[in-house]
Amino acid sequence: MESGFASGRLLIKDIGHLVGFGEAPTGRLMGADMRRMSVIEDAWLAIEDGKVMDGGRMADFPGIVDWNGLEVVEAAGRCVLPAWVDSHTHLVHAASRDGEFVDRIRGLSYQEIAANGGGILNSAKALRAMSEDDLFEVSLARMERLMRMGTGALEIKSGYGLDLESELKMLRVARRLGALDRIPIKTTFLGCHAVPNGWEGAAAYTRYMVEEVLPAVVAEDLADHVDIFCEEGYFGLEETRVLLEAAKLRGLPAKVHVNQFKASGGVALCVQQGALSVDHLEVLRAEDVAELAMGDTIPVALPLCSLFLDLPFTPGRTLVDADCALAIATDFNPGSAPSGNMHLAAALGSIKMGLEPMEALAAATTNGAAALGLEDEVGGLAKGQEASLLVTRPLGSVNEALYAFGDPLAERVLLRGHWVV
């Protein structure tokens, strides 16, 4: 696949429904505004050097003056959607955990599998045994698969290293993927993902991550954010506060795993600390919703994890009705969400979280971009934004894109002006 922005010009014409076009990026959309992403029927979109140049209704199309080097695509009856923005993934990992998949079918819970030496510690063992170059190659293959599915920007976390050398290895691989310049990639340091064997407890391990690993991560400029698994049995409020304060001093915003299994005050702490996002939220109390409604922290739902682990789905309808800027991501990882299918994640936003299709599309595009600080670049198709988009199969409406959730959606995928499908 080609890297960087494509040179040349492209015109997509007779588009049945063009989503996300405008004079300027919409940025994060909150509450009722999530239903108001721009939709233009019978539209055209002009692209040059990998960026959106212009667009609008075919009735107002100015015609073509210069045909030199122009590619014309006929999109009659099709939707053109912004490429997905997946703001929460663990894409860099060494191997699947399909054996644990069978254990779950046989009745073991996520926590029981972890207690038996599986889970995150299993992934850490496999990752430590793999060379950095091999880890890069398997991760690149995953990234290219997601790109072909229409994902146009990614966040990638560490968290399967759990020591200095291995955490740095993961983050270097993530940075190498970003340096290929195929899509925007943000990296997140998740050293506090689980407490490895040999440590007295979460507090001591957190001190090690804060005092030894975090400075090394910052010295190599390997992370754009920090994260911690704020959850009973993993890391508590005090460990979360210590990490977030240390990261803030180094200029790193937080994107925090919180409320996956229990609610214990993590949402309020993260909002008070100015976290960029809080992710998971399968369990959500009224006071958590109130905190999110008053702050700038973006709630990120991970419905593929709920599907795979048979957990409650994040109450998306409640969050949108509270005027929050809800985002949807995949949580792509080998243990609890072994899929990077953003189309399915967005569809579950409607099917299981009560979102209208336009709200779910906004959550999976422009709000996902806002959860990465990329809303000016991706997540929409406004003038000046990256030309990263899906040309769907013929659809009668935008709603049908998520209604027919099991059918392949994209006939073609364009990322930064390059056709990847």
C-alpha cells in the first residue's frame, strides 16, 4: 500500500448521499448535534493531492474545466462516508488468545481466566518472546487489514510489555507503523494494564511505571497519551491519580480504561484530571453521566468488547441525551475484542446502545477523531480534511449502512487519496 498523500485529482460524482462535507470540520458533536452531520443527496466531491477540495449538490456542480490527470468515479446510488476513526485499540500484540476463547465457552469468566495465568499476562509472555521486527510485521498486517475495512486513523496502546524493555518495544513498533505515513496513528502508554508476577501490588508497580518507564517513554517521544486500567483487581483510584498527575507534568493527556466491570469513582477522577477520554463505561452510574456532561472528557464506548465478553453495553442513549460527545471504537485486542471491524462497532451502537444511525456514525468518525485530537484532519470530509472515505455498495439511505450490519459495506476505500480497495 502506498504511503503519504496521493498526488493527482479525483472527482466522485452522482453520489446518492454524501456524509460529512462542509466548509470546515465539524469537530466533536455533542448530544442532539450528533444527528446533524451534513448529508447531501445527489452530490459531488472533488479531491486533490489527498485532500478534500470542494463538493456539494450535483445541481450546483460547476463542471470540469481541466481534464488532465483527473480520475472520475461514478457513485450513483451509493453513500460516501468518512473513513472510520478507531480511537481505542491494542493492535500491537504478539499472538491470539484463541485458547482462552474456548475456556470462555466452557464457562470461565474473564477474571477467572486471568487468575489462572491467562489474560493480559498471557499476552505479555508472548510479546516478550517476539522480536521487535517480527512484532512490527504481524502488526502491520493487522493495520493493513483494518485499512481495507475502511479505518482511516488509529490509536495504538502498549500494555502487553509490563516492563521497561517490552513496553518500549511495543511503542517503538506503534511509532514505526505511524512513520509509514499511511494513516494517522496516535500512541498510548498503557504500562499499568495488569500487575505482573513478582510485584507486591498495584501501588509498587505503579511507582515503577511512573518513576522508571514513563520517563524513558517521554525521552524517546514514544507516546501521545497515557492510560491505566482503573478497575477493581487491577489499579485503584490512587494509582490512577498518581499516573495521571505524573503524565500531566510531562504534557501527556490521559485516555483511561474505566468502569468496565464496576463503577468506583474512576470517571469523576478522570474528568477532574482533564482526561481526553474515558473508555469502556459498560457500568455507568447517574453521577458518572453527570460528571461527563459537565466536563470536556469524551466517553468512548467499546461495543465489540461487550459483544465478545457478554457484558452490558455502554448506555449510549443516556450519554447522548445528557449532551455528551460520545465516541465508538473497537478495543481491538487478542483477549476481549479480537476484531477491528468499525462497521460492526458502529452498527452495535444502534442495535445495542440505542443510538440513531447518524449518531452512531458521528460517534465512529468525527467524535472518534476528537478523542484523538485529530478532528481537524480526519473524521469528516470537509474542505481541507484528508480524503479518507468509503464508497458504499448501493444503499437507499444512510440509515441502511448500519441497518444491514452483517453485509459488506464498502465497495471501495480511499485513504489519503489512495485507493486501498
